[in-house]
Amino acid sequence: MKIRGQRECRECGTRWSYYETGTIVCPDCDSLRSRGVDDRTEHTSAPVTLDLAPARSMVESDGLSAALDDAVDRCREFIRRTGFIHAGELEPLSETFLAANELSYAAREANRAMRIDDDEELYLLTLLRGADDDRRPDSTAVPRSMRAARGLAYAAAIDAYQRDLRTFLETHPDQTAQSVFSTIEEHVRRIEALDGEVDPKTAERLVVATQETSEYIKTGAETQLVTAQDRLDEIV
């Protein structure tokens, strides 16, 4: 949506940035009466962080299953509020957003199983320890039983990113970047059709290609776009 990000309180005159606070309430006097004082700018993100420390603290006291339930609630709220256009600027597809999606899908898969083995438990704990700190398990560390969860999680993350990207490209058209993203979208639909059952390396290539193309849009560095296209060409 397009909003006026700079606000001025009609009661006390305080000025603040809606982009930073995510609210029209005056930070000084709590008045709801404010007005925008700049031009409308595309903005889809909200001030939100992912904190899994409370969930991690539950592992010893309440067990992994309860900790994962708490973590999934936190991840879903983070995902729901995350946008990728901040004050008119395109934001990257972050590692935290990817990991939050992956943890949500992996935890759901674990809940469906009667029991999990040591590799699966280690994988889930690795996500729980690193998702809110920009850390994801390497492709080689994904258990066979969790491949579909990772595939679907990354497809969902890329799909969410592309929704904002399409909005951004409406006012910043770039046919070359759009062509690359169309190829990425085709691969995302294929992963969805396969219920996520793809090699984790394939899903990772799509993620990195998305990030590289986004970097090209932000900086104009054509090498990023070439590398992204090469990476997509490796997918069979």
C-alpha cells in the first residue's frame, strides 16, 4: 500500500516515522490525531523481529514438541507481518524469513510423525537455535524425511517475496529482471506440484537466484543477474 510515512501529531506537534513505528499513534502524547506530511510511498513491511529465545528455553522444561509449537506461533506472526518494500525501497529475501518458513513447515512435518529420529531432532534443534539469527541448516544437513518441508517452505517464501516484487516492478519496470523472476516462478510452481519433493540443492538454487536478482534490482550490478540466470540453468 502507499502511505505517508512521516507523521505529525495534531495535538502536540511531534513528528515521527510510521515506517519505523508502524503506528499512527503519537509516541509522545498517545494521541490518535495525526497527519501525513510527505508524499505517499509504497510500503508493505512492519516493524517486526523474530525472537525464539522463549521457545528455546522450553526444550529442557517442556520438551521439543512444546517448544516447536511455541516457535511456530512466533514464526507465523513474523511471516504474516513481514513485507519487502520499506519506504519505497525493495528489501532482500532475508535468511530469517526463509528459516522462519522452514521451521514452520518442518515442525508441522514432525508433528505428523509418530516419532522422530536423531537426525530429524538435530535438524529441528538447529532451526530452533538459528532461525532468529539469520542461520539455516545447510542443504546437506536436511534429513530425507524433511526434504518436502524445506521445498514447500522455500517455495512459500519466494512466492511471498514475488508478490511484493511485482508491486515494486510496477513503478520500477525492468523487463530483464522480470524475465528471470518468471523463470523462478515456474520452478516454484513445479515444487508446489511435487509437494516439495525436490533435492534441497534445487530449492537452495532458487533461493539464491531470487536473492541475486533482487540485488541486481537494488544496485544495477548486472553480474548478479547473470549469475542468477546461470544458477537457474543448472536446474533440471
